[in-house]
Amino acid sequence: MEKYQTLFLDIDGTTLRSDHTIQPSTKEAIKQAQANGVEVFLATGRPIHEIQDIAKELNVHSFVGYNGALAIYEGFTVVDEPISPEVIDFYLQVAQENDDELVFYTSQLNLLTNDTKPYMKEFIDYFGLYNYKSYHKSFREEILGITIVNLRPEELHKYQLAGHDIYFSKINVAAIQNGYDVIRESVNKGEAVKKVLAHLNLPSETAIAFGDGMNDKDMLAFVGEGFAMGNADEELQPFANRQTTSVEDSGIYNGLKQLGITK
């Protein structure tokens, strides 16, 4: 068995630069990894249905999406963990009482509580969420992920629900102020990677991951080689055993070079 078998790549701030383009060195790094027999996954908080253009550009066919709630290996669903409807109802109530806005994600759609406020339009435009509609209760059992948009840090406590293992990860994108992904301690990128590797019968030591935000912490801590990008949230560093350069400075290529995968 080759030393490294899988590579898990966050998208925003890791694979994608701030202008939404992919550096040529990143494409080359992925190509060289694949040539060395490494299975590449895009591991993101984004909905999988919204990243197919990126996947096609990189020739990637396996995914961890919705911060670990859905994982697909070459068309086979390994993880599918919707959020409890109780949580959905509670979040809608809190958002309505406080004039907050939410984005819900299903396997096919993005569901918004509002699409007219300026900061919601900025969110939609930045992440390219064009396949969206207004939230309806008929979707409450299909929700795989939630983002709270334009919420100040001191207000996060409002969304804590007793009996549910939830934490909040600030979106590590300069263009989005005070956006938070809702993540479950038992359903996250790290847990999804663990289940993917179990499905492939591979030990964690054979896995590599790159990330820049706190939604990547569980993934970086679990794999054998976890890289924090040079532009990573400083609180992410303790969860990574390796560091690399920024997304703007060939971070993935330079990280894989440390392991002898890129030349």
C-alpha cells in the first residue's frame, strides 16, 4: 500500500482564491496526487450540488459536503445525516424573534428565510447560490446544513439548544461579515472523513487534509497529515500538525511537496 491514499480539500480559502479562481499550481498539485494513486475529495461546508463546476475543473468525483452531513465516494453515499427537525423549528423561531436570517441546505436546494436584505444578496452572490427558493416547512426533514447570516458573535448563545451537540464556525471569508455555519459535534468533516476511510478500509495515517476555517478542525485533527493554510484562522493552528503557505501562494502544492507528492 502507498503511504498516502486520500486527500481531503476544503474549498473556500483553501482550493479557491478570494476571486473564486483556482491557482494553476493547485490544479497541478491535484493532478500529481491523482497520478500517484491518491483519491481526492472536496470537503466543504458548501452544498455538493453547488460545487459541480469546481469538481469538473479539478476532475474530482468524491465529496464531503454540508460540513460532513453528506459524503459521497464515486457516486456511492457513505454519509447522509440530516439535522433534527426540532433544531430546524427552534432556529426558525429564534431567527424570527430576532430578525436574523438563515440559509438551509438540502441535497438539491438552498432555502432562504429572506433574499432581499443587502447582506443576504452579498452572501448569495459570493457563494453563487443561484439554485435557491424560500424556506417551506415541507423541507424540514431534509436539511443537511444551516448558515446564520449577519449574526454578531455575542448573539450566538441564542441558538444553543439543550440536548443538541452544536457548535458554530465563523465563515473564514473576508467578504462575509458575521456569518456562521452550524455544525454538530457528532456530524462534521472529521466524522465524515472517519466514515469514508472506514468504508475504504484505510487507516487515518494514509489521509491528508487541507483547511483554513474552524469547520475544518475535526478533519485536520483526525487525518495523518492535517495542513493549516497560511491564511487560516489562527485558532485552527492547534488542530493541524502541519502548516503551509496561503491559498494565494500555492498552499496545497507546497504542502504536498512537504510529503513528496508534488515535485
